[in-house]
Amino acid sequence: MRTAASVRATKLTCKETIRLICEYLDGRLSPGVASELRMHLDDCQNCRMVLDAAQKTLATYFHSYPPPAPAAKARVA
């Protein structure tokens, strides 16, 4: 398995791109790896769909309120 540091000089595969998406969204990739990831996303509709889903999931998670606690049920004896 290649790490973010080892993919700088080569094209990213879809598997590598998907593994790096969270780091990309967090801004934790080096400029070179982030650039390579963006180039892959420009050419790969499937990986763009994964990125879009991750962005929507994070937006929903971080911008939503916790669901209300369930109502207490009366015990039946």
C-alpha cells in the first residue's frame, strides 16, 4: 500500500484517491498530493461521486443537531 508521501511522483489510482479523500477534505495533504488528487478527480467521475458523497455526509453531520431522545416507555407489569 502506498502512502500519501509515496504517490507524489505517480498517478493516483481510484483506490488511493478514495483513501485520501478524508485527508484532502481536512486539508492534511501536501500541496503536491492534493494537486495529484484533484487531477485524478478531474478525470474520474466515480471518484468525484465519492468526494461529493463525503462532502454531503460531513456537511450533514457537522451542521445537524442531535436527534431528540426517544420518549420513555411505561413498563408493563
